[in-house]
Amino acid sequence: MVRPRNVNRVVRKKPVPEWEQEEFTSRTDIKLAAQEVTDIGSALGELSESQLKKMGLPTELLDALLLYKRMDPGPAIRRQRQFIGKWLRQHEEELAELRAKIEEMEARAKQQNLHFQKLERWRDRLITEGDEALTALLEDFPQADRTLLRQHIRNAQKEAEQQKPPKAARAIFQYLRGLEW
């Protein structure tokens, strides 16, 4: 039996160097760093127009990104992505600021997702446990309306039994979102 060559082969990924560093050890490092900067431009292109305008980008970059968003897939969008990457590489001082802003936006989005997951866990707990979970919630949030929540919980339990759309469960989630956490 012939053994395949790549069976236990481990491919180690080389760390991508920062574009802002002074020297590169090889041409491959330069290309990897340039590609990473271009990927930052692509990440900026995935943001909405309002998010881009809130970031306070230079007008030339903002116009290029808005044009990128309007383009149809094809070779022109690849050239536009390369143009955005080239612009970012030429303006290194703005590149560092953009990286920080993107990381901040990602951290904020991650925090919001964690908050929503916490609310979903509370909603599921309220529906499954009923009054026990409701008293635990009211200990943390005494300003919550007990009767309204109890009504929504009963409706959600009935909807789950009858396999109807979870209208009451959504109402519970919306109410929990309205509470100050």
C-alpha cells in the first residue's frame, strides 16, 4: 500500500507582519502585509454608508468606499479593492486609526451580541421555569411589571404547546430589552 505524502503534514501559518513596520524580511512578508491592509479596506467596504460616514474618513477614501459598495461583482470591484488597499498603504497614519476604529466597532458588536444572548437566556428561562424565574428576575429588577410578564409567559407557554409562532416570546424579549441592564 502506498502512503499519501501529506497525511501527517503540519502546515504552520506564518504570522502576518504589520504594514507600518520599518523593514520586512522577505518579499512574501511585504505581500502578506499588503494583502492584510487590502482586507481591512474590504472590511470597511462591508460597513453601511451611515457607519462609514460616522467614522470620519477622508473624503477620497470615503468616495472610493461608497463606489466600492455600489459596484457589481466582477473585475472592476477587484480593482477598486486594490485601489482602496493602495490608498491605505500610502496613508499609514490613517491606517492605524482605522484599525483601532474597526476593532472598537467589533468589540461593541460582540458586547451587544453577548447582551442579547443574556436576554434570550432569561426569556427561555422565564418560559420554561415560569414563576420561579420570574421572582428571580424581579429580585434583580424590581421595576419590572409582574402581571404583564406573567401574562406574556403564559401566552408563550400556550404557543409552544400548540406549536404556534412565538409572538409572546418575542414580546418577552422586547420587554426585557426595555429594562435597564
